[in-house]
Amino acid sequence: MSNPIVHVDLGERAYDIVIEAGALADIGTRCVDLFGAGKRVLMVSDANVAKFYVSGTEALLLRAGFQVSVIVLPAGESTKCVARLAEIWEEAVEARLDRKSFIVALGGGVIGDLAGFAAASFLRGIPFVQVPTSLLAMVDSAVGGKTGMNLPQGKNLVGAFHQPQMVLSDLSVLATLPARELHAGMAEVIKYGVIWDPEMFSFIESHVAEIKALDSEALHYLVKRSCEIKADVVRQDEREGGLRAILNFGHTLGHAIENVCGYGEWLHGEAIAMGMVYAAKISEVAHGFKADETDRLIALFKAFDLPVSWQGLEWGALYQAMTADKKAENALPKFVLAKEMGKVGLPEEVGMELLKKVYDDGA
Amino acid sequence: MSNPIVHVDLGERAYDIVIEAGALADIGTRCVDLFGAGKRVLMVSDANVAKFYVSGTEALLLRAGFQVSVIVLPAGESTKCVARLAEIWEEAVEARLDRKSFIVALGGGVIGDLAGFAAASFLRGIPFVQVPTSLLAMVDSAVGGKTGMNLPQGKNLVGAFHQPQMVLSDLSVLATLPARELHAGMAEVIKYGVIWDPEMFSFIESHVAEIKALDSEALHYLVKRSCEIKADVVRQDEREGGLRAILNFGHTLGHAIENVCGYGEWLHGEAIAMGMVYAAKISEVAHGFKADETDRLIALFKAFDLPVSWQGLEWGALYQAMTADKKAENALPKFVLAKEMGKVGLPEEVGMELLKKVYDDGA
């Protein structure tokens, strides 16, 4: 087996991502190494994950000598709200967490983002560990230190940059992940191919069946390579002043779709799959991105049962949501656009006429 | 007039504190210098301050070419809660703030802390300017980058370290500050004397009448010297890993009193005046702090009509609140204790017996 560790080099905020089938079994000892024995820990999870992993993980932490409290929230994007955040904060007080305590986020991106923001803000910041249980969280939201929550008006409008002390990605937990969510996670993996790594893109094209069957070598390669790419980008731009924005390829329309349809109708990966097709088509006009490459992208999304067309979504609502996106300066929407497979530029403003034309043309 | 600027040297997070009678008149030009013209700004204030300063400040910002939105919250400590924070966040969305926009916190410590945390967390952090309108905020809460809010279970349990881009302290606004609040602010000024500057302590002793009459030279000296001391401490320890904790002299009991009595019965300065007397009396036993110095402290608090006795407050409730304080590791209360006038140590645990004895002896 290859090296399970991706080191994220951020100076005094550096941390390891552990990627391994069965990694969860080591959570107790790894946390003792990081924090010392006997500390208080609050584990945050959701109802879906709780069915499989909460009591086992709690037992591992107890056996390692920690004082463990647990809060289980409802599953789903609507949990990423201020009322649930306040519940975590209040549970942290009840559990008497102090500045040497830590939070464990056991779940997908919703739990990781929300519990991470709770850790960033409770007592003005306490340590936390990400234990992502979805492919999307393993390759994206658990890595990079972005935490946050939604407001009624939009996604991730509130949050903090707060790096975890460790990310523990146990590939075996993907066995209990619904296929739809596995496929949505693949949308982000495919994104790394488009923005950074054409070889990985080709690998995915030639291993669709293995990936769908959860082949462990294929998954290990994809998760590790995705983390390496994200860690590389984040290391060069921790607080999103420049390069980091390329990770938002497909996200301008993607966030707008989530916002317009209400969180929950489309999974995040599904929304950004549509957004990536949209961005690729804009890229054809703006940067001569080849239509053949867009077609490869569409074919690959279809192979993972991901949506590629925004048909049926109303233009006015989408456009308004795109201009309200937090990356918009002076209310003009910006897009990360592709130049060739594996190479994108920094976000740039795109005029409404072109946006409307690509919308009208469809996928 | 002496130099109105205290520079807070925090590298890329460095900023200036402007201390001057009439400084508010320059807010527009100073913000243009900092942020560039035409940006969006959300001004956060409270109903008390709004009576005097909101419309004037709004006009100054508009005249400087900014796009200004305003949110006025109820006055008082109970505003420092999650519901009001959410109102600021949502107003920030309505006002279409982006990452180049900024927030102006126009008010006392409650507004500065809450609006500062809103700025720290909205879009994962946007710039903000502190315009403190109380003496307490000018000498303490507006300086140093601590932002936050209360939970039902305790004060300042949630927040972020987020440095402002500027602090604008207009000494003339103190003319509209109720005497009780001016005196409460003096408690923090006196604190700086005890922990750092025995000369300033003596100056206050010999200028009580001038200070109460808002003599501008005396106020300028006290506000500037307090900011210099706080900036010096914060520069050495921005995120409260060590030295910064000495600023909490008097705060262990002070916070407990505010918590037990409910926010609002005692002003923060009043609560920490009692807490400083309590800490001084513990210091007599623990470090040989001279009883004469405690007597000077009590006399000075009385000269500013500040409470010095915790008589009538119930021990059990206070002790429980002290152990729940966020500085408590493993639930043992810690105190900053004085060695001599102008010199204190880092927080140390104090046994329950001594705490109870000093409580019983009274002030």
C-alpha cells in the first residue's frame, strides 16, 4: 500500500491528511498523539452517519481516555444554519469544553463545515479534527480550512478560515455511502482533473466501472491525488487572495442553482457538474477551450449519472443569484474559465450577454 | 496637541488608533484612504448612539462617496446575542456587501464586539472600522482584535480574533456619555495602572475632579496611554497564548458577577471593579501584595462611584460561574494576581478555600 499521508504544509497550521481503508480504527491513538490524553472532546455528526459510525467512534475515543460528548444533528444542507450552529455552541458549553479541548466533525461536508465553524468561533477558536464520511468531503470540504454555514439568502455566506489539526479519511466508510452521493463526489474529483491534472482526468475516463465498484486502489489514488492538488493550491493561497479561487471552477452557476432550487434538491456535486459544463461552454467562447474537451466532460459526468443540463431552471433567478454570490465584487458575476484540459485562469467577470447566450444554447 | 496616533504593530494586520477630539469629522476621508472610494459600507450602531451620531456619520460617509447602509440595534448587553448577529449578517447580504466592502462599528463595546464578529465571519472575513463611543470601548474593547458575543450560559463564549483596519476615537463624543458609563470606563483605565503603569495610577488619583469634568488633556493622556499599553501587550501576544491574559485582571470574578446577575444589572466596568478588589485581596495572601495598595485601589474606585463589595452576591453561584469561565482549563478557576502596583503575573489557579475566605471577608 502506498503512503497514506498527505502533508498540508501551512507553517504553524500544518496538518496531515490520513487516507486509508480502516483509518477510523486509529482515531483514538492519533488524537492522543495530537492533543494529549484525557482532554474533552465534542463529536458532531448527523443522523445518517450516526446509524453506522457514531457509537463505534465514540467508543474508540473513550477507550483512548477522552471525555466524550456527542451531538447528532439532522442530515442535510438545511442543518448548515445559525440555529444548528447555536446548538453546537451550547452543547460545547454544557460539555465544558475549554481551549485545550477539541471537536471531531464526523460526517460529510455539511457537518465538517458547520462543526469546523463552531470550532473556529467557540472561545474564539479551539482545535478540531475532520473525519469525512462522504467522497465529496474527503476530496474537498474537509481539506483547506474553509468552514462556514448558509444564510437564508445564500450558501456559505458566513464562516471562517480555520485549519483542522488532522483529516482522517477512512475509505471503507464509502461502502455505506449512497451511490448518488458517491457520484456527486466524483464531480469534484473530475473538477481537479479539469483545473490541474489532465492525467487524472484520463484515468477517471478509463476506470469508471472500477470507481463505481469502489475499487480500493482507484479510490486511494483519486482521493490522495485530489487532496494533494487541493493542498498544493491552499498552501500557495491559504485565504483565497488569488490562486485558491480556481477551485471554484463550476461553482458560480453551481451555487446559484443550489440557491434558486433550495438546498437539498440538487447535491452540491450535481449542481457544480452543471456549473462546470456551463463554465466550459463560456470558456469555448472566451478562451478557445475546445468543444471536444467540453464533450469529454459531459460524457464523463453522464457516466457517473450526473446532470449536465440547466434546462428548466429560470434565467432571471439564476442570474440574480450569480450576482449575489460572495465572489462578486460590485455585483458582477465572476467565473473561473478553462484554457485547455488541466489549465484554468483566475476568476474573471463575464458579461451578461454571453452568460445569457450560453444559458439559451443549453448543454 | 500631542500626536493623536497610536500605531498597533501587528505586521500585515497593523493599524492605527486615532485619538482626538473631533476625529469623527474625518471618518470619510480616512476611510477613502484605507479602502478606496465608492465601496459599500454597513454601519452598525445602537439606539442610544443613534440619537446623537448615526445620521451625522452616515452623511460623512455618503459625502465621501461610499454606498452606505445602516442597521441600528437595541442598546444593551443583551444585543450581543446570536439573533442580533444574524440580523447583521442578513443586512450585510441585503446591502450586497462583498469582500472589498467594510463594516463600521459605531458604538460601545457591545456594538464593537458584535459588529466586529459579524465582519470576521461574513464571507469569512471583511474589513471593519471601530468607532468607539464609550470610554470603555476606547480604552479596551475596540483595541486588540477580540470580537464576539455571549451565549445564554456566559459572556464572550463565541467570537474571533479579527483586527480592525482603524480605530477612530473621538474624545468629544464622551460629552454625551452618561456619567455612570464614564466611571465604568475608568475601571479599565485604572486596571492598566495596576497591571502596567503605577505612574498613570498616581495621575488618576490626583486628577479625579478633572477627569469627571471631561478635561480634554487628562482624557487624551488616559485614553492614549491605555491604548499604548494594550497595543504593547497585544503586539507581544495577539491570540492570548500568554502575556495577553494579564488584561484579564479582575475579570474572573467580574465575568462571574455579570453572568450570575444577568447582563445589564452591572456595567462591565463595575463588575470588574469588584473583581479587581477581589483579585487584589487574593494577591495579598498569595503574593504579599500590600494591603495599603488594595486600599488605594478601593479608594480610587469609590472616587468614581464604582462598586467595591460583592456583598449580597451568592457564593455558590459565583463559584460555579467562575469555573465555567472560558479561561478555565479542566474547570479550575484562574486569576491574574498582583505582585506590586504596576506588576501582575500570568493567570494561576487559586484553590477554593482561599477564594471562599476572601469572599467571606468581603471588601
